[in-house]
Amino acid sequence: MLAQARAAGDEELLKMSFDSLLASPKGRIQQFNGQVYGYREDEMEELLAHVFSYAWPQEERSLPGEEIAIEFIPMSDEEWAIRQGKA
């Protein structure tokens, strides 16, 4: 995922998304569960926290309430490319 985001120029968006989810996970993180593996919400939060610290070890995560407000909208890869002007 990180390699794809870097290649597409979307790494900052990925980092902001992870940061936002981790700062305010309740009721939001669950929508990403079950895509491939079925994790409990707390397990998913731990997994994303580990990924964040691995991918961006020098970055500090936002505290709850300080995160960027991000609304996650389901869309296909093709829709994302169109929105980013890459299609």
C-alpha cells in the first residue's frame, strides 16, 4: 500500500488518512475491517498504529480532536484516478 501511494504521489494523503483514523477511530476504523481480513476494531487500530510508526517513524501522530477531518468515501481505483486527474 505504501509503495503504491508513493508511486502515485499519494503518500501524504495516506499518512493523513492513517493519522486521522488513529486519532479518532471509533465508528470509523470498522469500515476498513473485513476488506481482506476480519479484525476486531481494537486489533485494526493496533495494526494501523504499527503501520504508521513503521512507515513514518519520525512523524508524531495527532492527538484525539487534533486530527484533520477526513471523510472516507468508497470508490474504485478508476474513480480515484479520475478525481486526481490521472485518468
